Amino acid sequence: PLRKCVVTLEQHPKMEMLRVVRTPEGEVVVDLTGKAKGHGAYVTKNKAVIETAKKKKTLDRHLEVQVKPEVYDELLAIIEGEQK
């Protein structure tokens, strides 16, 4: 299944994306399973894309909540870990 990146607006297979979810409790988490309950947004697994999302507050707008810097750090760490 294809998903659209909220930053680049490009479609990619679901497995090439990272999902960030605003849970029903209002907490923002990185969803590695793709099955967490809540409002989700997909971002491409690319360091530049994540940094753009942080700078432009794209995830804040899509999830309608302020995203903590730790979430972006976690996304970047996941990408770094996959490249090794």
C-alpha cells in the first residue's frame, strides 16, 4: 500500500515510511508497528525530510498538537540505525 509523505507530498510504499501518531491521550509517538491507535502522519525515511518537518513544523500542523524535539530525534536515530 502507498502512503503520502506529509512533507514532500510524494507517495511511497508503506514500508519506506515512518509513521508518527497522536494517540487518543494526546501524546505523540513514533509508531514502528504501523498499528497504533490514533491520528497518524507519514514521513519519508530521509534525514533531510525529517529536518524540514522539524523546521517547518509540518507534523505539528498535521497532528494538531505540538511535537516535542525528542520525537524528531527518535526519527533521526531510527534512520541512522537503518543505514548502518
